[in-house]
Amino acid sequence: MSSLRISPRPFLFLCRLTLATTVLNVATGAAVRLSDSGLGCPDWPTCSEHHLTPPLSLHPLVEFGNRVVVFILVIACAATFIAAFFRAPGRRDLRWLSGGLILGVIGEAVLGGFVVYSKLNAYVVLSHFMVGMALLAVAVVLTLRAGHAAGRGTVVVSRSALWLTRALVAATVVVLAAGAATTGTGPHAGGKGAKRIPLGLEDMTRIHAEIVLATGVLLLVILYVLWKTNAPARNQDGAKTLLIVLVIQGMIGYTQFFTHLPAVLVAIHVVGASVVWSTVLWFHHGLSDHDPEETLGTGADADPCAGLAVEPMDSGSGALREPV
């Protein structure tokens, strides 16, 4: 076993595969709720008391399909965790993050059981979604870090831009929680008789929208600060990309509300939340300059952030040149 070594490139591929499976888990979880299949399999981890597999009908198949994806995710996370210890050169940060995958997927599985046995209690479903977002965050950061050499990097933007972006990350967490709570007040409970959050749908939607608007204003401030301090073009472009993603997600949100929450649009909005969250983390990560992993090469396929080379900074830009 001591002679077994995994080079950075296949490890990076494994991280990307785990990340894709994590997003698929979010999508299939949304499909369960939106098709009212939350109790399609009334037991856990088996589908029913006497059968592991579901009967050939819609709700059990949808629910069991999500469980299959979770099983694949468990395998992917476990494989990534093991591979992190055989990666050459060894990286402590990648091992810790891979361990976070294991904790996250265990939390997802356990909460999935509670969702079933609580008869789709909205608060448990909300917790289940937020743990899924935490797992997604770990998968995104792990994939980004696996694409470059060890080290936390050197910040290439001003201190104000860095702290504003950290506030943006925190605000996005609040947006995700408010969005999940809004769904908990709506008609898509995942099944009949599920306990809902005792707030008006319109009131919770308004609260969620106001938090999103405040987050959008914060992003505009970040864009202004990046422009004013002459930040590298890649960071300004990254902020613009994030703004486009946020605007599209907001348009989907308003459309689904004024069209009375059709299941298809709600599903797209849930997947869009994963895209927004991933893009925010990607943007924050890109504020630092990282050395490439030599064994990954220098091509675009080697690094998730390849092609975003740091441009020379003007001496008066106020950019940080210290590790964070």
C-alpha cells in the first residue's frame, strides 16, 4: 500500500466528479419535493418495511432515485477521502477538506432519515437543504484547491474588496436559508399532510427578495471597489459573471412567484441556488493568486481557474500582497 500513489491530475478529476454528484443530489432532492414523492418510500434506508427496492410507480421511483444518487455520492466522497491520503505530493488541506465531505454526506444521510420519519417536517427539510449547501461548499473549495499548489495564496485585491466579498459569502448563506424557508411556507411540501412553516408565503417571499436585493447591492459595491482600486481584470470579470448569475436567478424567482410556483420553475430555481452559491465561492477564491501545481501542467484543463492570470497591479491600487 505504501507504494500506491495518486497524482494530482486524477485526484482533481475525482474532486470534480464528486462536485458534479453533489449538484445532482440537490437536483434530485428538489425533484422529490416537487413531485410530492417525499413519502414514496415510507421507510429508511429501505424503501419499505419488507422491500429494499421501490414498486413501479412514480412517487416511490422518484424518492428511491434520490437515494441512489445519495449512495453514489457516499461512494464518491469516500473515494475522494481515501485518495487524498495517497495523493503525491501529499496535501494536508486536501485531506481535511476530503474529511469534510465525509461529515457532510453522513449529515445528509442522517437528516434524510429524519425527513422521512418526521413526515416531511418543513424545519427538518430546511436543515437537510442547508447541510446539502454546506457539503456543496466543501466540494467546491476542495476542487478549486486541488487545481493549484499548496498554500493559501496571495491576495491581489484591496483589503476593502476582500472584506466586502467575505460579507457577500455570509449574505449568500442568509439568502439560501431564507429561500429554503420560503419554500417551507409554499405549496410544495413533498407530500400530503406535511407540516409547513407557519408564515404567509407572500410575507416570506418578500423577506427573501429583500435579502437578495441587499446582496445584489453589496455585489455592486464590490464591483465599484474593484474598479476604483484597479483590481486585476479577472476579478472584475468574475464579479460581473456573478452579477449575471444573480440577476438570472432573481428573474427566475420572480417569474415562478407570479406564475404561481410551477414545479418546473421551482426546480430550476433550486438548481440555480447551487449555481449561485458555487459562483460566489469561486469568486471569493479567485481574489488570491495561487501557484500552479507543477504536475498538473499549465493548460486550461489543469486548473478550474486556468486562464485567469493575474495582471500587473498599479503601485497605487492598494492591493494586498500578503498571504491570507
